Amino acid sequence: MAGVLSSLARMGHATHCKRCLTGLPASQVDTDPFKMALVFYCLGTLDLTGQIPADIKASEKESWREWIWAQQVSGPHGTGFRPGPLMSTHAERVRYLHDEIMTWTDTDPRKDDTYHEASENAPQLIMTYTALLSLAILRDDFSRLDRPGLISFLKACQNEDGSFSSEPYGGDADSRTTYCAFAISSMLGDWSGVRVDRALAFIASCRTYEGGYGQTPFSEASGGPTYCAVASIFLAGQGEQLSESDRLRTVRWLIINQEPSGGFRGRTCKGADACYSFWCGASLSILEAKELVSELSIASYIASCQFKFGGIAKFPGDHPDPYHTYLSLAASALYPLPETLGATTWLLPPLDPLLNATRDTAEWAKRHIRIEN
């Protein structure tokens, strides 16, 4: 049976992501505003394929660490990480209001490690979550992390309905950002920055009749938001809030989204997409329903999405990118093939489904980010 399954091109996928750390192909330049998340998907791929620390120079790891720390910024609403420098040669514009006339200047009198309401590159929750995990992958000691400022940042991002905005001054407020706030609190070992009951009520309001969760209340159920909702509930240690009937309904919805190709679709009646092998597969793992998924089916679909020069695409024949590459490998780590198949190229380090990182990286993060009482 192993003969019908292609090998996992581990080195090709690692090379694709390492290349993207230095420059993006034309098909991916639209990800420039989300550099920090892109860094996480690239480093996460290197972590899963065993390239860190084995085949990465110490000087490279140090330069990556320094770049990430350069994105930690503080301001009136606490400390977080920004996406990274924007693709622009202009200095950040600073808005001043005087006599009800809006003017702009081309220089910022403030230091580059601060932000304010007029900042075009303020810290964001998703970028903060990915920055922390990226530093954990690089085994940083987190001595430079402003933990009290990070808790203030979480408080400033939470809205009255329990959701979290992407940044203190607004932005997207949905299950993704709420999950990031929960994951950060879990790594800190301190939940004082989150009004947990309100956040859980917001998550419950995103649940749909199908059993999945939407990104916001009254939205269509989708695999990514379902993962964010389920993982948040369990990160907070509130898994018992899901009744057995609700758990089974969610499991059923996730399972019927696996197509005959072995891939998962994110929404009802849509096509399969490699990233949902993780979003749906990890949700099933958290809900203790892994036995309902065929590991070989997941691997077969992911194998069909591999690009011959490295990287994994969302579906066969499409361009690869670090996002789908990392999440496909993460799914493969969660659903390892039986040893009897002899598919040794598919053997990857075990994954923590709640934090979405290798188990070793997740343990490093929780051990070194935690606030000491």
C-alpha cells in the first residue's frame, strides 16, 4: 500500500520556506503585510522537517531572532508584536490634529519601538501569537519579553461582547483573534488579561446549527474558525462546557467535510483545500475523535498537492506557499502513518494541536514565556 503513496519531499518543502524567508515569489507578494505570520509558517516548516537546529547556521537563527524582537513595540495600550516593516521607503506618517485641521508629517519624533493611534504598523494579536511561537522555535530565552505590557495589550484588545480586536484601536474581531488571545494567555500561564467568561460566550455565539463555528456570530461554519473555537475552549480548560451532543454534532460536521480524495473542505459543498487537513484534523484530535480519520487518506491528498520544486499548494496544480506547506505538514504530524506502511519520509515530530506547534516547541514556549509568580 505504501507503494501508491508518494514520498514526502521534506527537503524540498524546507528549501521552499527557507527561500521565502529571504524573498517572496511574485505569486506571494500580497502576503507582505503579514510578514510575521509568514515567518512562523516558514520556521514552523523548518521545525517540522528537522532543519532546526540541525541544518541552520547559528548566525541565521540569530538574525531571525533579532528581526522578530525588532517588531516588539510598546504604547499606551501595552506591548505586542507588529507584522513587520511595510514595503515602503517612506517614514511612517504621523497624524496631528490642530484646530480641527488634519495634517501629516513624514517623520515620527517617537522611537521606532513605540506605537500610537496614528501608527500604520501597530502591534496585532495574530502577529504577537506567531512571533512568540517563532521565537520558541528558535529556542529564545524570552528575556526581552515585556510580559506585563503583553497582558495590558490583551486587555486593550478585548471588546464588550467578549471578542478581541486585532489591535487596540480596532480591526477584525472574530474567533481567530480570540484564539490568539487564549493561546498567548496559555503560554503566559496568566489569564488576567482576558475576561474568559465573556470570551467563551462570544465563541458560543459563533456556533452554527451544523455543529461547526463561524468566524463571527451568524456566519457560515468553516474549518478554521471551528478549530479556533474548539482550541480556545480547551486552552481555557473548559472542555466540559461542550455537552456530549454538541461534541458529537461538531465531530459529525468535521467528518462529513472529508472528501473521497482524502482532503478536507472548509465549508459545506466546497472543494478540498490542503490547509483544512489541519484545521479540521486538529479539531477532531482535540475532540478525541482521531480514530474516525484515515491517516493514509490525509497523506494521499497532501502528497497530491506537493509541488515538484518544493512546497505544498492548497490543491493539486496550484502554486505552493508557506501557509499551506506548514499546515499540511502539521496535519501529517498529527496523523502519522502506521509504521507497517514503511513510509519513513512521512515521519514527523509530534504536534501540540492546541498551540499548533511541535510538542517540543510548545513545551519550550510554555516553560520560558510563563510568568513566574
